[in-house]
Amino acid sequence: MLKNNDRKDVHNSDVPVVCRACEARHRGICGALSPEQLLELSKHTTKMVYSAESEIAPVGQEVARQANILSGVVKLSKLTADGRQQIVGLQFAPDFMGRPYSRNSEVTVEAATDVKVCAFPAGTLESLMRDTPGLEHRLHEQTLKELDEARDWMLTLGRKTASEKVASFLYLIATHADPELDTAEGAISFDIPLKRSDIADFLGLTIETVSRQLTKLRHAGVINIHNNRTIEVPDLDRLRQMTEQDTA
């Protein structure tokens, strides 16, 4: 949860109205911008909504816009030469979508859930970075965070058991899907943003194995499942412990 001083400028009249309550403003790259720079950026921004399972950016094509994710979950995937899909990452609010100084997407970018973004023409950030070292630092920090998360996921895929993989996936969603949610209280609920087939793809498991491990976690009291999609976690710390403890 954000502390009071994290949002000290929410009512600052110098900050554009559209930016005052934005999670990307307070926790993402825009937090490095001055009110004047936010005002300049806001002149070029457009709020866009993508429905679940729609394509945001195809692989290999020029990307005309970059964006801050305001809500929802974004799926990054690649295809093998014979057409097999591999999900290589997920992005959440307030992550930045796109690469400065690069106009082509190296992955297919899709909306896993309904996604709302604040988009602006590619190249806008490069102009701002020339005058704002802090913005470049924020982007660098996000890149390193994504690199660390990719390395952690390599460990999950390469060394963890099926039960640990599924627990790790649920813990990832629980701690990232809603940036305003307080995960310190222990109990949390959320909707699974991926279909079972996508979860299996992401974890390198079969759909049957994913379903079986979810059932085991439910029988163990680690999670409750409602409507086949909503997950309730009574004790988040216990779920975290299951990410490194074989329950098979």
C-alpha cells in the first residue's frame, strides 16, 4: 500500500488533473517528471483500453506508441518456428510497455485481461530523457527489475516442482495484479488473469497438472477457489512458503 508521503502531490494544482491519481505517476516512470514535464507529456497522451485476449503489438512490426499500464495484465509471448507459443513474461500496472530507442517489438504483446493504458507516441520519452536523468534512471530500474524477475522465473521453470510452480504463479499474481492492494495483511483475493491453457504454457506443465495442483492447494487450505477463476488466499505468507516446498 502506498504511504501518505508517496502521494503528497495528489492535490498539487501544478500537476495535470489526468495525472494526479495515476499509479504510473506515483510508482512508475512518470514519478521522475516535474509538473511542467508531466503537462508536456499529457499533451501527447491518450487513454486506451484493450479487451482481454486482444493484440496490443505484434512481434517484428514497428510500434508507433509506448505506454504506461494503468490497470490489467499484459502477456508477452513468442512463437517457435513450428507455431508453438511460449509466454515469456507478464506485465502489470504501473509497468512501462515499450523500449526507448527501439521501434520494433521483439515479442507479441497481448492483453491477458481488460487492460487500460496511458499511451503516447514512440520517441516522446527519448525527448524527455535528454533533460531528465531521473527518467532514464527509472527506466533503467524497471529494466533491471524485469531482468531479476526473468532470472527468478528461470529458477521456477528449471528447478521447481509442479506444485511449487503453480504456487509461484499464484504468488506472482497476488503480489502484482493490483498495485493499490495491500498485501501486508495476509489475506487477499484476485482473479486469475490467464486461461488454464496459458498457465500451463507459462509454467511448462500440462493443463491437467495445473488443475491437479490447484486442487491440492485448495485441499491443503492454502487457497480457496470461487467460480473457477477467483482465488482467495487466506494467508499470503503461507502461499509464499509453498513456492519453495514440494506438496506433491
